[in-house]
Amino acid sequence: AALFLDPGLGKSAISLAALSTLKAQKMLNCALVIAPLRVCHNVWPSEVEKWSDFSGLRITVLHGTKKDKLLDVKSDIYLLNPEGLEWFVAAGGFDKLRPDVLIVDESTKFKATNTRRFKLLKPMLSRFRRRWILTGSPAPNGLLDLFGQVLIADRGAALGRYITHYRMQYFIPSGFGGYTWLPQKDAPEKIYEKLAPLALRMSAEDYLELPVLVEREVV
């Protein structure tokens, strides 16, 4: 699944609710959450503390000088930053923890399929029974950004398994040397249709009600 929700709409809380349900039904071994370091240390732990429904979820941040020992700590959720993925693979983290849920928070960190982090994660995707990607801005530089993220979620079911095929099917080369790719006329609609069964998109302006703005001048 893909949660394309603007900030404030509860991507982390929704994911934690789903993990709580899986744990209650004895369908969760543990979850691996890959997220920026700030999100690992601040957002996910604070969300667990904030909601009483999630108090039964044990959480461990795999970071710091003692991270090797933390692999022996029994938890429901293990948090890892993208830069720590190489260490995690080398340390045998997948075999030690056997996570069956993958959550990539701020999934645009994996939009480029030629990066080291993407190449490390891709061979491990089949190990997970469930894979969820979370971001508020899935295509910051255009629809090409979607491919790598969606591949993590569905292993190519929606947009195909190869970036070259995706480009040729939905884009046309442009610019000097043809290195700039522009979407074909009907490409956005076709891509959105492919993603519809997989992704939920919510905008803050449609769902958040902010209080009336009060301006106060301080001199």
C-alpha cells in the first residue's frame, strides 16, 4: 500500500494502528521502518507514546554505537535510517529479526533506482509479507519519481519492473540530447489509474480544519 498524505494527516498513526491490529491477531513478527534519522528518533516514538492504543508496541531505534547489540532486543518495530541500510544488511539484520512488514517513511528517499540504498533494499523486498510506503509529496520532481517508490510497494505490479520500460511507456524524451523526460499527453491519467488500487492520496486542505487566523502586531 501507499499512503500519499500531506503532513498532519496521520501517516505514522495509521501505520501504527495497522501494526497494532496485526499484532493483536498474531499476524506480526516485527516491522522494519526505514525513515530519516529525525523521524526515527522523534516522530515514531512520540506517536507510540501519544496514543494509548499503541502502548503495547515495543519500538527500537537501530542507531548509534550500540546498534549491533540492539539487534538482540525483542521489539515489534525496528527503526532504521536509509544510511544505516548497508550496515543492517552486512550485520545480517534481515535474518536476525525476520521482519515481515516493511514501512518506508518519506519514500522519496528511494525514488532513484540507481542509488546504493535502493539496490540494497530491492533484493530483500520478497522477504516481507506487507510493504507500505509513506510520503506527503510522492512526485516532487515529476511522475518519474513514482517508479522507484511504487516498485518497493508492489514489486512492479502497477508500473512495471524496469525504469526504462516505464519511461518509454509514459514519457517522451526532450531537451538537449533527449535526457529530459516529459509525460505523454494522457500519461498522468493512466498512471493514476494504475495506482488507484494501491495508493491513498489525501490533501491537507481537504481534511484539516485550522482555527481562524488571528493577527497580532507586537512592537
